Amino acid sequence: MISTSGLRSWLLEGLTTQSNQLPGPHTQPTERHQHRWWKVMCLTGVDYFSTLGYQPGIAALAAGVLSPIATILLVLLTLFGALPIYRRVAAESPHGEGSIAMLERLLPWWQGKLFVLVLLGFVATDFIITITLSAADATAHVLENPLVPGVLEGHQVGVTLFLIALLGGVFLKGFTEAIGIAVGLVAVYLALNLVVVTVALEHLVANPDLVVNWQQLLTTSYSSPLAMVAVALLVFPKLALGLSGFETGVALMPLVRGGPDDPPEHPRRRIANTRKLLTTAALIMSGFLITSSFATTVLIPHQEFEEGGQASGRALAFLAHEYLGGGFGTVYDLSTIGILWFAGASAMAGLLNIVPRYLPRYGMAPEWTRAVRPLALAFTAIAFAITVLFRADVEAQAGAYATGVLVLMFSAAVAVTLSVRRRGPRSAVLAFGLITLVFAYTTIANVIERPDGVKIASFFIAAILATSLISRVTRATELRVTKVELDRTARRFLEEAAGKGEIRIIANEPHARDILEYVEKEHEERQRHQIPPDDSVLFLEVTVADPSEFEAQLQVSGEERHGYRILRMESSAVPNAIAAVLLDIRDLTGKRPHIYFDWTEGNPVAHLVRFLIFGSGEVAPVTREVLREAEPDLDQRPFVHVV
């Protein structure tokens, strides 16, 4: 049996080892968790390419005989809209934060944090629903196969949960194993699709009358090519699921191997390889979308696409059975089931990369969320809950999936447009602005048609906001300082103070910083705290920079002003910074410093709110509590004096 401590060590292994952890934003990745771009393309492609299983059928139902034209519009938006946007995102956010990081930089303080949390809600909607919907779709293919035992009939939820558990188990093993499975599935699936599409097109060449009949139906149904394009534009939003995969492509950038000399801040080779990944995937998918849409529209009777028809949700599988026989069709079905099951892998990998880059840094998730294994278990549990809630119904989750995909692509378009506006030519601004308008139209049209998607996304947003704020409150008294750096002057002040006796520090909230302020403050504190007149004192001043930040390094500078020695620094929270500096002083000098405070007048609840939101408030008791948590040994803890 595995002991509790052994299990905990295994789960948190990702915090200390690189084999099960993605590289950080400014660390040079090692070969061990880096892979060639085409392998990572397969991991993102299990989601992107798997849409071939149902995209032709969706297009046929939405557009009818116009399906190939509507699909061409989708391909044009892919190649000249989504692809340029995400190539730009890859360059400006090369560490896997995605377009969210670009928008985060535009909004300071709490506005930016809350905005990011809302976007993370849509990320969760997109990625979690990708896991559950793909597994449910794979289950549907399993249960519809005539070779599957009838005992599984009616157990859609159970089979889906099993597939999700299997997916989670792969990620408990590691990213390398996930990429290996993805490469095999994508290679087989694309090869089989190439065979099916090629055979279908050969049948059309051998039977040109089928194409002529389609053309005649097209011209009799629509008065002009302009009318065809207009109708195709109206139904285009229904085809938008064919755009999924770009956000996970940039989210998985840390897995893409770069050059050995890549600077961590701007890894050029990794950016170039990611762009190659995105472009290759888009070109492969575009070719398959156009050819498969044309072949299925012309060869399959329209009624077969409708619910209950033999091509419903499986148009290419219908052609595989029809033209290549039952044996090949069964192999194709197994390949489809495999890639649909593993389509959630790209989403799981994206979540495991994005969440640790935001929530723990904001203090809005426990520290263990930086580790892959416990986070994989958490996401698997959430996917379980969603599957049970929606009874593994593909159609019930499709609206949320489309909403998540489109909102993320729209936000990426906005981020790129704003970025280009700051330092790009006017023509580029106009081009990206037009792409943004197209995504805005597509998103709004999808929301109007499927409002349930927004409702589901709102649930994820509310859950993330609630859990994030609770986590921020419960973690408020952590030290929250990753490193303390003293400049030469500050270090000299402390060494000289330690050589004279006790280190006595007066906490001062800086105002005018004139001589009168320091004279009065010293006189008051010496009188109230009975500080010996012969003992020297230092002043400690903390200026709140961005209170929405959670963790930070402290840069402590020493300053002589009006004859007084002052230690100055900026931080997101005053008491946490003071506690961190006191502990660092103790370690530097070997002496437990004394810090002197005054009680703050006013409502304690109001002070608590001020501390949580603005980083100040009632400093003295919070400083003491932070010290108590950081240093359990009372004999080693710095002294806190309050009157």
C-alpha cells in the first residue's frame, strides 16, 4: 500500500521536478519537457482535427447545398483571420499565457485581475466542455457501433466517465506520454481521412453528373453568386466550431522545443516553431474541410444528415462504410472514437498550463495548483461533475463549447488589434480591426442562437470568481514575498545598528516626509513604547504599488533624510512586506529586530477590507499574524510592539 505521505509526495512532485511540470515564464526550458513542433501540433490537433468527425455534417445541416461555399468562408477566416491573430499572439506571449496576458497588460490593478478571471471563466468553459463533449461524442460512436455489446446500451454516462478517467490517468503519468498517444492517433486519423476523401473525390470524377446536379440545384435555389455568399454569411456562425484549436496551440507553447541560445524573455526559435505549428495545422485542416464538405454534400442525401440519419454527426464515416466497405469503415470508426476520446487532451494540457500561470500568482488558488498531478485530478473531477449534470449529452454542451471558443478568439482579436494600434502601421490596424468585427459578429450571432452557452459560461465565471476571492482571503496572511533584496546602504544601516545593540525599527506611513514628520514620529514612539533614549532607531516605510498583486520580490533601499535613517520599499501589501523584511533582518544580523506600531483608529471591519483590497488597513495585528504563520518558533520570531 502507498502511505499518505508517499501519495502526497507523488502528487506534488510537479512542484519540484521538471518531468511533470511546465516551464515557468522566464526559465530556460530543458530538453526533457520540450518536444518537436510537429509533435505538439498533434497534441493540439487531437481537438482541432477531430472536428472532421462532425464538421461536414454541421455544415450540411446549416447551409444545405451551400455547405461548400460556407466552408470556404470558414477556411478564409481561418487562414486570413485566426491564423494571423494567433501568430501574433505567439510572438507577444511566448510562455503559454495566451491572449489573456496581452489583455492583462492593458488593464492595471484590480480591473485587470477581474477581467482575467472572467476570461479564465470562458477558458474553463471552452476547455472543460471540450473534455466532456468529446468524451460524450466518442461514447455515442461506441454505443452506435453494431459490434458493441447491447449490455452497454443506456450507459452513456458511465462509459463517458470511464473515458474521462482514462484521459486524466494519462496526464497523471505525464505530458510526454500524452504527446506520444496524440501523435499516433492524429497520424492514423489523418491518413484514414485522406483515404476516404480521395476515394470520394475519385467517385465524383467518375460520376460528373453528380457534380452537375449539385450545381443546377445551387443555381436554381439562389438567384446570383452574391445571394449565395449572403446566405452563407448568415449561416456561417453555425460552422464556427471548425475554428477550435488555436487557443490551445499558443497555450502549449512551453512544450515546443526552441533553440539552445533562445533568450528566456523572447525565445525566437520557440516562437518560430509555434508559428510553424499553427500554420501547418491550419493548412491541413483547411484542405480537409473544403474537400470533405464538397464530397459529403454532393454524395450524401440531405435527409441522412438529419437526426436519426446514417450520416448524422458522422458524414465521413458514412462515406467510409459506403465506398470502402465494412472492414475499413470499422477501422475508421475506431480511429474516430480514439481521437474524439483524446480530443480533451489538448484542453487538459491547456488548462494545466494556463491556470498555474494566473491563479496562484494572484493568490486566488492554493499553492498546490502549481503542480500538474493534483491539478489534473481536480480538472478530472470537474469534468465528471459536468458529465453527470448534462447526462453526457453532446447537443446540450455544444452551445457552451461554441461560446467558449468564439469568446476566446474574439478576445484574442481585440488584444492583437490593440497591440498593433500601439506600434503597427495603419493598414495592419485596419486589417485586424476588420477581423475583430467578423469575430464579434460570429460570437454575437452564436450567443443569440444558443443563449444556453452563455448561461453555462456564466456558471464557470461565477465559480472562478467565488473560489478565487475565497482563496485570496484565506491566503492573505501568507508571507507573499518571494525574495528580499537589500541595497548596500540598507545593509550598512542594519549592520551598524546590530553592532550597537538591539535593532529598533519604527513603522512609518510616509506623508510629507519633511523633518517635522520624522521628529514628531520619533518623539511619539519613544514616549509611548519607552524606547531608551540612547538606542538608535531606523524608520521603515512601505509604499503600496499594486495591491492586486499577490507575490513579489522586495527591493529595500536605504536613505538618509533629515538626519534619520530610513528603509524604503514598495509592495502590494504593507504588513506582509514588513514581516518579510523583519525575518530577513533576523537572518542577516542574527538578532531579532523590534518593530513599533500604533493602533489605527476606526472600524476594524473597514480596516480588514482596506487590507484585502488596498494592501494597508490595520497593519500591526496583520504583521504579527503573518510572522506567526511564517515563523512558528516564538523564540525566533521578531518582536512586534503596539500601543
